[in-house]
Amino acid sequence: MYYFSQALIAVFLFSAQTTWLEIFSFGGVTPDLILVWVVYCGVRYSRSSGIGAGIALGLAQDSLSGGLLGVNTLSKSLIAYFFSTLKNKFYVEGMIPIGIFLIVSSIFDGLVFYFSMGTILKGEVASSFLYQSLPIYSIYNALIGPFMFVVLDKIDDWLQPKMSNPYMGMRR
């Protein structure tokens, strides 16, 4: 049931990302809810769960984008690995650390896209992407992310099985 609900959260985030999130675009840039979810999984879950979520969600994002297969898988899985490794070294609570993690992950995600488009696909990516779109993208994710972390923490607390005290009702 728990994994089914995690899959439902991912489906909801994908549907929100591809449908009505365009309404909230700023300068033609929308936040990446999947990136925030991957960072959340990397920070809150075990290393294997975080990396698994990064690979699965990156592959799904690649499949839905119709672009080069593997760019999102590479960036999301490396981001999940990086943050699942760093979570024990830093205190990851509060808006500022989460925002910083999301800025770093957004910049990394954007740079993987930029360099893969420029080298592998030999495509033209406007140089304004680096100094206009990427900073907006990273700040947008950093502003949306902490609120998503709070909501996802509440959902995760609600979904965790509640263990009752097995010794309740027993007398000495």
C-alpha cells in the first residue's frame, strides 16, 4: 500500500507538471516537481530508495519528454545519489538548507541538459539559457521545494503504518 501511494504521488506530480503548471510559468520557466520529489526521496529515504526513485522518475520523465532518452535519468539518479549521501553530513530541516539543496540540484540538472544538448545532440541551445533561464529555474525550485517538502512530510507521516503498543492492556 505504501509503495502504491508513492507511485500515486509520482503520477500526480507528473500530471501537474505536464498540465496546469504552465499557468505558473515565470519567464517561460516552470518549476520541476519531479526534481523536488527526487531530492525529497534522496534526503528522506534510504540510499537505495532515493537512487531507485531518481532512476525511475528520470526514466519516466525521459519517456514522456520525447527528447534524448537518458538525460533526465542520468541527472535525477546522480542527484538522488548525491543527496542520499550528503543527508547524513548536513542537517536538512528548514527552508534554507532545503532551498540550497534545490538550487544546487537545479543547476546540476540544467547543466546536464545544456551539455548533453550541446555535445551529444549537437543541438543549438541559446546561451541565454545559462544566465537567464537556469537561475530562474533554480530559484523557482528553491522557492517551491520547501513547501512541497512540508506537504510530502505530512503525507509520508500519514501513510506510515502506525504501530500500536503491543503491551497496552497488559497488567503487571
